[in-house]
Amino acid sequence: MHYSKSDAKAYAMANMKGIWAAALMPFTEDLRIDEDGFRENVRHWTQDLGIEGLFITGKQGEFFSMTVDERKRSFDLAVEATGDHGQTIMSCSDQNMDVVLDLAHHAQENGADYIVVHAPALHFTTEQDETLLAYYQAVSDAVDIGIALWSHPDSGYLMSPQLCNRLADIENVVAIKYSVPRPLYTALTQLASDRIQVSTAAEHEWLDNILELNWELYLCSSPPFLLQSAKDRRMNDYTQAAFSGRADEAKAISASLDPVRDALKRTRPPEKPHAHQKYWQELLGQVGGRVRHPLLELTDAEKAATREAFEQCGLKV
């Protein structure tokens, strides 16, 4: 780690900025981790695309289908492949606290910059806020590394801005990926942005969040490497224009990506987001690979429709 536990908030405020992407994990035909493919993707994302941080083995990375040892291996691969070209945040999310802490200690020891722990599914609770305060305090007590919270509907509930504001007081809580409607993350920004970075994964809201909420961190999903190529870095371009105060230029660049956004959205089968994104990666020249059960693969017809839309969307490759 490049900071002490007591300095985690200040370090993250100074360094956890820009565009971060949630890495997809490529699997080989026999469903092993494609280590060489993953290394090449990380090199491309951080060096060719200039992505500033990578979210490793989250929902996009299919952590739910991986063993603990595979998740640790993915952490090691990410740190090794990223090198000095970007930062890493490792998903340690799990229902079992021993697994969460085992992964967190591994991330802390292997050179990761931060960890993320999503709000767990809760059963038979009536004092939800107190339960979650105790949960995240226990994680904090066990590690020194900076912790990002993550609240999303898959937990069965959303943490309120008021609860997240209380969690922001924990010593090494440094950020939150807040997958909620805009009014909620706007409220949390007003409450807690002096202590933590607030962000969400919706790329189509990112520009407005820079201009209206003064956000400096996109944390994070797959659009940074699906909407861009080495020859066409418009997400980066509109982000930098917005950061520099060139709002009209940023809006024009962002609007030019609408055909790409539309092509991605309308060709994605509802139950196959991972397979669809991996195929889109392959069309971009990245390593996509297989998905693991319980996820479904694309049919040949779905691939053909996606390929046609990709070729017509105007993304330069």
C-alpha cells in the first residue's frame, strides 16, 4: 500500500480519479481463466485506452462463478499486468465474512490500491442500518486498505444516503459505487463528498455528474473499453473536456457516441449481458472468451445482429 490506514481518505481523494472500468474475465473454451488474454486486455485498457483504474472480479468479472483461489489469482494478474499504468480495486464481496476478509488481506498484501465490498443480502433483519454499520465497521477493523462501499439492487435493498453518510465516517472507507437512482446519489454527494468519493456505473449520466455534481471519478462498469478503441477514445475525450470546463465541447463529443450506445443496448439479449459484452470485445480486437454457468452464451443469430450493429455504429477500430 502507498498509504497508511489513517491516510486512506486523503490518498483516495488525491488519487482515485478519472475513468475506472469493471473488468470482464475471459475464460477459455474449457472454462479456465485465460491468463494471457486477461493480461493483454489489461495492457490495452490501461495503456491504449488510458483507463485510470480497474475494478477486478466484480459482477462483470463473474466473481460468483469463481473459487476463492481463482479470485486471488485474478488479483495477482491484475496488479502484475497493470504495473505503473493504472490503479486497481479488488472486489472482495461475498456473503461469508471469512471469505471477504481472506480476499481483503490478499488484496492488501499483493499491492492492490483499494478493495470494494458490496452490501450483503440480509435475512430477517429489522434494524438494517445498524446491521450494516456493524458489518462495514468489522471489515474496517480487520484491514488497513481503503474500502469502497457498493450498494445495488441485487442485495435486495438499497442503502439510504443517510446510512451511507454515517458509513463515510469509518476511517478507511474512501468511496462508494452507488448503483441507485440519480436523486439518491445526488443527495449522498451533498452529504458526504467531503469524506468519500461518490460514483455510479451509469456512463450516460457521467457527463452530467461531472458538470453538475463536480464528480471526478467514474466507478465503474464496462463502457470505458466497449465504447472506445485505441483510435477512438471519445469517452476519454469528453471526460477531459468536461474536467477542463469545456462543457459544450464535452456535450458534443458525448452526443456523438449515441449510435454506439444504441448499438450496444438494442442488441444485448436481456439475460446475456456478459456474453454480449465479451463478443463486443472480440469485435474490438480484445479477448472476450466464454462465460461460465449459470450465464448463457449468445446464439449465432444474436452474434450476427450484434456484428451488424457494431459495423454500422461508427466506432473506429
